[in-house]
Amino acid sequence: MEIRQIAADERTDTMFPLQAYAFEPSPWAEAARETYAKRMVFYRTVTSLIAEEDGRTLAGVAAFPMRQNVRGVVHDMAGVASVSSHPAARRRGLVRQLMSRLMRQMRDQGCAVSALYPFRPSFYGKLGYVGVPRVRTATFAPEGLSHLLKADLPGEVERLRLSEGFDDYDALTLRLLQERHGFSVFDETRTAEFRESPSLWVALARVDGEVVGAVTYRIDQYGGDLVAGDLLTTGPMGRALLLQFFARHVDQVARIVLRIGTDEVPELWGTDLAVLTEGRVELPRRGAPMVRLLAIDALNGLHAGAEADVTVEVVDDELIGGRYRITGDSGRLAVEETKDEPQARLTCAGMSALAYGVLDPVEVMTRGFGHVEAVEELTALFPKQMPYLFADF
């Protein structure tokens, strides 16, 4: 068995049959292969690895070059995707070998963190990944926002085809990358595909000419659903403008289905708003995302909750294993190698959970991700803060 890196143009003959069989209805039509081949122009910066045996591709993995905000610091991120294998080659450890090499390679290429959407979380948990929240959906009738129709808001909303409003939409995502914990975006090569596909509307909320909110959407039919993407806003006014825009569809659609982050509370958007807020995780189709640190240096400069000093040993991980002194000073974390006796022994998943703010030190222990003596110190350094990943891949 040989592992090798392939170019985007090779993916159609090697990875496409594995991906199509794993994730799509099959047998697939030849048109599906042609569509895939045309999309490869947007994959030229993707790192793709395959495992071959006797000239036959048995498994493949890939990583999108991305960026992610982790507690106020934007890192290069490896967005792992295209993980698939031939049915006859499954349970042989090929994907695990590919993932190990991919993580090392992406770390060596400068990626400090990684994220993925798992087919089975426990598989990736053994590779050091830990779960973070999946985006929620809010489903409601537009008449529940009727109070906004009377509101005189200082701004306006422009509706455009996504291809026409893409530059403003993309610029907003890049702004939110700097501001929102967990937010992630693709590189320019991969992002370019979304300008033309899929066919969507985009609503852009502006105040004094500045874009303060954006949401993509489609309407499935008259009297049906307005199905929206992520509600992206810089603050309450952007949200209010976009919700007011949705309220104006009261005589056109029956329901609005909207993707939201975990920090949104839709039941407080209106007095008479009846809303179903749902975070659904179904395996293997709708796994909640998972993340991990690829380099311990990723902790440097992150926002610290308070001043503290603790020695941590990260065990059983070839990428970030070791003993480290982690300190918080002037609101920022600093990490350095040490030989001091550790006050906490954590797996990579445990360390990553603290860094991303999804678990506190007690929860790290109850999840089996390590043992912590310095609970108060680690709680002070890494206060819980739910990340909002945004990008789906």
C-alpha cells in the first residue's frame, strides 16, 4: 500500500468514485462525474492524499486551506473533508494512516488548528478531535415578526442574486472572521465557487452604507418555505433589519427556516413569535463539527479569562504532546515548554476542548479527556465560550 499526494486534476479518476459511493445515491450518472471534474478548478489549493494498492485507489482524504478565529486570534486551519474508502478496503486502518499523515503535513504547512464534520465522532475522537456545537435552525411564521413592520430602522436591506452581491457578502464574512470565536472561511480559490453556485438570493443590510448583516436564501414555492442560510450580523441592528425584511414576506411564504449560531435566542425576537429552535445531530449525515489543535503554539495570544499559571502535560499525541507552562497575563495566553511537574494531564481532545471553550476542566475529566488538579487555574485561563464555525465542508 502506498500513500501519495495528488493534484486536483487527479481527483476525478481517484477520489470521485470513492466519494460518490460513500456520500451520493449510486450508481451515479456519468453527468455527475463531469460535474465533479468541472469543480476541480476550485480545488487546486486543496491537499489531497490517497492510499493505493496495485494501482487501485482504496481510500482518500483532503484538507481545505482555511482560516479560523480561536478566542480572538486568526489561525491557518486545515478543513478536513473528502474522507472516504472503498467498501472492500474498510476496517484496514487506511483512513487512520491517511489522517495521521494529513495532520502532520498540514501542521508542517503552517496550519495550527483543524476542523471537520465527522461520519462517526468516536473515530475522530481517537485522533484528538473534540466536538463543538452544530449550527441551529429557527423555524417560524413571518407574522410573528409583524411588530418590525412598524419599526423605523436606520438602515435598508437590498436583495440581490448572490452572484451580484457576493463581494459584499464575502467581505462581511472576512470581517466576522476577525470578530467571532470559531468563525472560519475558505481561501480565495475555494470561495470563488460559491459566487455562482448554488443559485440563491442574498439580503444585504446596510446602515450609512456599511454592510451590517447578510443572509442567503431561496423560496421553494408560493405559500411554502423561505429557506435561509446563516444569519450573519455585526450586531442587533443588522439582525433587526434582516428580520424586518423577512417579515415583509408574510403574504408570500408560510414559514421561514433560518440557520443561527448558539448565541442567538429567537424566542426573544418578538412578543408573539412562536418558534422552533433545533440543533439536530444525526449520524452519519449531520454530524456536529469537531476541532483539534495541530500545534501547541496555537495557544499563544489567545484571550485569557484571568491571570493564572498552570503546568499541563498533553499525553498520547505526536503533534502537541509534551509538558507546557501556560500563563495568562494582560488578557493573553502564553505557552512554553517546561520540565515542571504537571498540574493537569490531558489528551489532545481535552486540551483542544479547553482552547475552544466547549468544556470546562471538570467536564474534561468527566468526559475522560484527562485529570486536572488545577481546576480553578485552568477555568480562569480558559473560560467557556461556544465557537460558531460557520463554514460547512
